Amino acid sequence: MERSVLLVDDEKVFRNYIRQMEIWEDSEFCITAEARSAEEAIRILEKQKINLVILDVSMPGKNGVFLSEIIAAKYPETAMIAVSSYDDYDYVREILKNGAHDYILKSRLTEETLMRALKSADLRMRQKSSWELRKELRSQVAEWIFHGASSPFTSDNSRKAAAIVKVRFLNRYSEENVETLAEGIGRILESAGDRSQGLDILAIYCRPEKFILIYRFYEEISEAKIQEKIAACTFISQDNIRRIYGLQLTVQSCPAFFSDNAMRSYLLFQMKEKKEETSVVTPLAMTIGQQKKLLAAVEILDGDGAGTQVRQLYEQIPEGQEALCLMMTKELLDLLVRISEEYQISLDFLPENNRLFAYTQGKSKETLAANVAGLYGNVLREIRERKGTKRYTGLVGNAIEMMEERYGEHIGLREIAGAIGTNSSYLSRLFHEETGMTVTEYLNRVRVERAKDLLEEDVPLKEIVHRCGFRSYGYFLKIFKEYIGKTPKEFLRDENKR
């Protein structure tokens, strides 16, 4: 495979000398670009993939040391070979510290020495993982934060943000397992960024269970957009780490800073704090009880009921919590996928994980609630059409038909079982096996759905209680709020706003 080489030197004579060497004719290395300055080289690196850079140390303006800092920070997979007319130890030290694989004096540069340096540098880069290539930079960042070493970001023109991540329960594992877990978790945290989109994330592991995240934005300048992208990265990392390792994260986002030193001071202060973190672990979006209610509506193919449950789930999310909206949307769509797979319904239009942020971006939680509720309604309607108008067969189907016809009467399990010719204990067990609900729960749901219709028709509450078969006004209010999550008055107010 051809390995691309960028040649950077302000002297045209030297560039010609290198380019005209015979080593390029029959080797895997090829000079694909040339630059006369560090600034020009940076522009080339931004536009094309470069495997190796041959750079002159002593260029006018921004010199090779500056360029090596940029390459080490932004393009860690790119190997560097430095050349110079001067045997200057200070230059050598700085260039090698920034990751250059070799330093060759121009007076000693021959085709043989250059080819040997190219092969050596390329081999070392190929043998390293991306995690190992970034180790040095992480080490430099840790030295800068905790020990006051020089900043590795001196020549980095990115906008920066930071967060402190605590991996809950990581400290319960053995030392050997923690090291392995920390490496895997660090990779997940860093992979949430996309350098091709101008975002790079560094994850610095701090024993026993914390990471410092440094976000570097090379294109985005809007503070709001930066926070949106950080929220998206947080969501992706939390979901993947929970799914792969079964661990949860506490994410403490840091405020915006005007300088790297201010960010360092804040991080240092927070990491030294002994008190319990005040940040909250992002919970699973749905509780078991909420999921059970939603599945109960799904079981009886009640699209309106499922839509109501979906809207209630979004209503509980505080304003401005984009990450929670992302999590809620993902959980609801994941559940819908499982439901659709069970009934062999294709949902090709749903967003994949990596597109979920784009799907939710710019949408209010009310819009998301309406969209997702609509998806549930459409899927359940298609399932009903496939199954036919009669959702259940035999005794269960007969019991459901009776409840839907006689919900206004004072009937219960015993009366229903007697009317359809079976005993109450057998019907109770069979009904629960097929629907996932008790007869009473199903009957109450039918009554509440009819009560909703009557409320929208402005029927007085006292008459609704009587017509829907509730034994008392207080019991009606209790059951209505239990299933809808609102009082009848609150339900009507919200319906009138739509």
C-alpha cells in the first residue's frame, strides 16, 4: 500500500534534492505534497491523509518545532522525520519530545539514510494502536494538569471544553481488571468524537475510577453548538459503556473557559475535592413501572394509550436536558424495534445510533413526543390490521368483547367468567398469560379510554363516572390519574392546548 509523504522546507533547492532521489521510484513511499512553511503544511494536513512528514526544523516564521506540536496534537497517526542544517540540541530535544521518529542533519542526509528512516518510522507507526499513539499526548496533558509542566496545547488553535467522568463501581474490580476496563472505557470515551468533523476527545485516566475529558473543537465556535455536541458525545458514551460493561457514568461538565490555564485550575481544584460530587448520574430514561404501563398499552394494541404514555415520559424531562431527551428517544425507539421484530414489521426509517443526535437535534421535547407517539400509533395500527379486528381468540377474546360492550355496568371477573361459561380462576390465569394484564386492569383501561372521549365531549364528571361503570367519584379520579398521569382537569387543559 502506498504511503503518502509530505515534504516541508522553505528552501526550494533542498525540496528538489529530496524529490529527485531515486528511492521514490520503486518503493511504497511517494511524495504527494510539498510545503514551503509550517502554515502551508497545516493546510495540506487538513485536506488530505498524510502518513509521513519530512520537516525542516529551521524555517522562517513558524518553525518545525511549532509544526511538530500541531502534528502530535491533531494527527497522532502521522509519523515525523526532522531534518536541519544545524546540530542544535534544543531543537533535537523539542522535536523528539513532540514525537518525531528521527532527526537527520542535512549534511549527512543520503538516499540510504532517508529510506532507512522512512521505513523505521513507518514500521513503528504501523505497529502501534491508535490508543498507544495518543499515550504520549495524554501523559503530557496529565503532567500539565497535575504537575505544572508546560502546556501541550501551546500551538493548538482549538476551542476547548472539559468534563470529569466517574465510572461507578469500577473500583470494585481487581487491579489487573481495572487496567483492562480503563483502557476499553477510555477508547469508548474518545471514539465518541469525530476528528473528521472537527472534534477530538482526549480521555486521561485518573485512578481509581475517574477520567478527565478534554474536548477540542477545530471548527465549531458557537458555545451552544459546542454544548450540544458534548451532550451528544456524553449520551453515546454512557449508552455504549452501559451496554458493553454494565457500568454507569457520572459526568460533571465544566463551565466554559477563556484560557487553557483557567481550565487547568478548575480541573485541578475539582479533582482534589474530597466531598461527594454534586452531579447526578443520568438515569435510565424509563422506570420499570413506566415501561410496564407502556407495554400494557402495546399488548392490547392500544395506539392512543401508548401515545399517551409516550407523551407523559417526555413531559417528565426537565427543560434544557437534551441528553435525557436523547436517552428517552433511544429507549422508546429500541422498544419499538423489538415490538416490530416480534410481528415482523420493517422499520427501515428509524435512525441508527450514530444518527440519533441528528434525528433529535433542533426538536423540542413536545415535537419528539408527538413524533415518537405517532410511530407507536402507526406500528400498532399495522399490527391490528395484520391480526384482524379480533385481537384475541377463545375465552380471552370473548371476555374482551364483553368488557368493551358492557364497561358501563358494574361487572368484574366473576360476572365476566360466568357470562362466557368458565370459572374465574381459570379465566384470570389465561387472561394474564395472553394480555399481560389482569381482567380488572384491562377493564379499567377500557373505562378510562371511554372517559377521555366523554371529557372531550364536555360531559359532566358526575355523569362520566356513572356511564363508565366506576363505583365512586374518588375511585374514578384515582384510576384516571394512575393510567393517564393527570387529573381529568389537567388532561382537558393539555388537550385544549394542542
